[in-house]
Amino acid sequence: MIMKTVDITKITKKCKNQPVARVVCLGYSMEEVYLIDHDDFNFKNNNISIGEKVLIDQVSYQIGGSGTNTAVTFARHGHQSILISNVGNDQAAEAVKDFLIDENVDTSYLNQVSSQTGVSVVLLDSKSANATTMTCLGASSKYDNLSASDLNLANPDWLYITSLNGDMNILLDFIEQAKASQIKIMWNPGIAELKQQKKVLGLLPDIDVLILNQKEAKLLVQGEILEELITHLAAYTKTVIITAGSMGSIATNGRETYRLAEYEAQKIADYSGAGDAFGSGFLAAILDGYNFKNSLIAAAANATSVISHIGPKKGILSANEKLHPMPIQKINL
């Protein structure tokens, strides 16, 4: 597909005068341990067997979880970023809090519960960027301790929701509270939510922006290609974004629909956090003053930068980055 390009660098000065927004992020907080090797993690050929000792090239300790990933994007754009999440009573929890404080994320609503902080161990093949992730959700497995009334105290302009491990009751509480308080909502549901198809579809009319990847979209509506999927999802909520990795993405806001290719060809280091980077990058750009089209370009740039580094946060861009033209085309559904 031949696509026109657009240069969004001309709107940089406009964004400097935008008011600071308040965003509450709701989702996982955890520690991630990357075990990185260039030739020993080829599971298809059974290179690793139970009981075997394997020498690896590198270990990297990261802070992960969709809640923290998105919160860092908004903070780096200079907005007031607030995280509502659970951590345990352990050293990992202190590491999560210290990292977020250093990133200027408000941790006042980060709850410490009687459990261990969630942790993921990522076996990363540095040649292909393919990974196998083993996760113990720990404190991120349950959210029945959270209170939607915290939104009244935090008083955000936007609520950015990621996975709550399928807890639809707490999710509904937060959505109802947000709508009652005229707080806009962006939602990136996880697999645990998407398995409850009817409940998710029932909530979509209250969502201002929905973001999914192509595989996730197929769990909700019929269709194979992106144009089919977004047409069906747009019947439920006005603004929809569907990402498809190297195949680019598609997005509509009810007035405009765009098909995007990749932002740029890059050597991929790690796919972790790409969806979080795209979604939060889009909303951060909207809050910075970009229009719909240019916010999509900023989102694609953020995702590309993130997957160019190991871990979900090192590549997160800040506001007013100089972004180059990319393939993007306005289409009719």
C-alpha cells in the first residue's frame, strides 16, 4: 500500500503552551528480570531441557507492568501522572516505588498488600527479539481492595485502564465513577477481560478511546483484516485503535480513519511494552495538543522507540521529540 507522509515537527511549538493534564493509570505494577542470550533460547529446537544448567550472556532488572509503563509515558510528557495499583510488602515494592518517584509518577495511590510484588522472568533471544515470559502476578492478581472513590481524590482529566486480571466488578466501579465525574476513559483490556466478551462489549459505549492489537480485536468482533475489525468495533465506541505489529495499525475517531505502516525500520531488541507505548503515546500526544492524525504518528514513534531497547521503559519518548514523516493514509471505511 502506497501511503502519503506527513511532517509533524511544525506543531512542536504549539504543544509547549498546552495546559498540564492529570491522568490516572490503572493496572499492573511488577518487577521484571530479563535473562538475555544469543543462542540458547531456541525452544522450538528444544535447546533447553528441565534440569539443565544454561550459561547466559546478560541479566537485566527492570520495572514492568502495564500500569507503570503507561504512567511513565504521561510523566515524561510533563503531565501529572498518577498510578493506582497493588504491590507487595517486599524489596521489589520499594524498587517499583523508587523508580516511579524518580520518573515523577505520583505513587500516593499505590497500595501495599499482604502478598509479594508481581514478577516476570523473561527469557529473551537477543538475535530474534523473541521471548518467553513467565509471570507470577502476586499482588497484581487481585484488585478487590481498590476503591473507585479514589478518582474523586485524584481528580484526573483522563483514566487510562489496562488489565485488572479479569476483575470486571472493580472495572465497572471505576468506569461508572469516571463517567459520573466526567472523566474521560481510555481502555486497553487484557486477555483476562477479553475472554468475557459480552461484558466487555457492554462496557464499550462508556469508553472514549479503545486500543487493542489485531489478535485481541478478533476476540471481540468478527473479521480478519484490520478494516473489518475496526468497522465492527466502531459500532460500540467512537475512537478505536488496532495495532498489528510490523503490519502497522489502523485508527478511527468517527470522523477520520487512518491506516499506518511502521514508523521506521528498526532492529528490534524486545517487543515488551509496544502496545502500552502506542496507547499511552497516543493519549499523551492528544494531551500535548496534537490532532488525531499527528497523535497516531507520535504513538507509532513511541512504540518504535520502546521496542528498540530491552525492557518496556527505556525507549519511552518525552514531549516535543522531533518526529520525522512516516507512511500514513486517510481511508474510508
